[in-house]
Amino acid sequence: MSTKLLVNRARISEAKLADRAAAALTPGDVRVRVDQFALTANNISYALSGEQIGYWRFFPDQEDGWGVVPIWGFGTVTETLCDAVAVGTTIWGFLPMASDLVMRPERVTPGGFTDGAAHRQELPYVYNLYARTNDDAAVLADMADLRSLVFPLFTTSYVLDDYIADNADFGAVQVILASASSKTAFGLAHFLKARGRLKVIGLTSPGNIGFVEGLGYYDQVLAYDALGSLDSAVPTVFVDMSGNGDVVSAVHHHFGDQVKASIGVGATHWSAPRAGQTLPGPRPAFFFAPGQIAKRDTEWGRGEMMRRATAANIAFCQMLGNRVTIVHEQGSEAVAAAYRLMAAGQNPPDRGLILQF
């Protein structure tokens, strides 16, 4: 029997546990037990954009109107009909919020494999890549929790910084990040600051100002209602992690044509109103990291962008110190409760969740 958390695709705050008969293996398949995985606001963004981008299609369920939200974590091969992948092989990558899954390894190397399941072939390939972790270097093995918790987020941050640089900073001199306490936002702030070309400003709720300032990655931190204190004549890139239409509208109306790019990434405030269609400045555009990765793979060689991002993530995580407190919870009911709290926006920014069914 397999247990999974199903989310209502129309009302993503609604979730329930479901048991399913274990799928039979066919020649070439493996069964993977889902071990520890991270739950972050990024997973809520997956649910929100599941229809548009296809996140519901990775791990489909038979119940109409419900879906499985992908997560990042570790798994162990417990059964195999694939000669190239032995029982006991451990992997890290894009997995379902479930107790197990059946995979079809292809392009197997000592470093990992690609899931060749037929229904995943038209989906972004970067999500189909799995790293073999049995022989991880000590530096990577020692940050296993952070690997699941922040590597996917910081990879988005790294690729987004590259996207901004690739576009000559859109002619701006500063970047404003909404929902500055989110991990993707402060990861981007770190990479932007390291590049040193743009002033980095964070917008956050009053209760998070101390935490965000304490990170040391922002040149300036403001509460949302203090946006008007900024000089509206400064060319600005706006990166929205909040999904709050009121915040997007306020930034566009304050800076007008000085908004040189308006980039949507996440939706930490997903239940807030969406922005109207008519705004001053450029139309907000959703950032899809696999698109920039594919561009760099063409220019730099397949896998080079992810190699650079992984190296940057390791270095960044070594600097994080105690900025993120990691909490472990186990059991299907604990997973369901944690998801509901995350969907309600009730997980503090300095708290990282590692879960296991």
C-alpha cells in the first residue's frame, strides 16, 4: 500500500491523505521509498502553478480534481527490475509527497539517472534528473537537510540572478524584492550582493524586518507600507515572491515607467488579491527557471548551469550558520498538518521543515 497527500487542485489549502494499491513493476522499473523531504513555500507555488506549468502531471493520481504536490528530497530503491540500479541505491531529486513511487531509470551513470517514465517526457527535463547519493562527498552529505530545504530555492535564486545579469540588469540600478524573508528572496539577495552591480532592497511585513535585516544580504529593508519613501525616479527591477497583487500594483504605480522589469517568482501570499491587468510600466512576467537553464545549457553545455548552481549552493549553505532552524517531523498525519500550515502561511521564515511519511 502507498500513502500520498492529495491536494484539491482548485482550492490548494484543502488536502487529504489517501492510500493506493502499490503499483506493479514492469521490466526496467524500480520502486523508490520516499525518505526525508523538505516542505517550503516553494511547494505551495508548485500547487498554484500546477495547471499552467504542469506540476500536477509529474505524479498523477486517479482521483479527478486532486493532485500530488512535488517535493525535493531523498529516496531509496527498495525493489528493482532494472539491472543498472541496485536495491539500496539512494537518490536525491524531485519526488511526490507520498510514501513511494515507481520510476524507470534511463541514462544511468555512477552519478545518477533520468526518470524515463512516458508521462514525464514532455515535462522540463531538469525535474527528471536524479543524483545518486551513496557516495556523496562529505561536504554534501553533511548538509543533507539543507540540500532538500534550500538547494531548489537557491538554485532558482542563482538562475534568476543569472537571468538579470544576462539581460544587462535591464538598465536598472536597484532591485526590489517582495517577500524578502522568503528563502528564494534572500538567496537572490545574496547572489545579487555578491555580484555587486545593483542596490538590493527588501520589502517585508513589519514582524519580519528584524529577521531580514539580520541576514545581512540587503542594502535596505522596508515594510510594505514604507514603499513610498523610495525615490520613484530610480530605474528598478522588481522581483515579486509574494504573489500579492496589492504589492505588485503599489510598486508599479510608485515607479511607473522606471520599472524596467517586473518578474514574478513565487506566491508566499498566495491568498492575497492578484494584480490587475492594467499597470504602469512593463507587464509582470512569470520567471520559469528551467527556461534560463535550457538557454545556458545550449550556450555553456548540458548540465553546466546546474553544476555552477550546485557549487554556489554549497558555498552559500556553508555561510548560513544558524539563520534557519531545521525541524524534523514524521508520520502521514504530521505531513498533512504541516502542508495545511504552510498553505495558510503560518510557517516562520527562520524555520525549515524536513518531513517523512
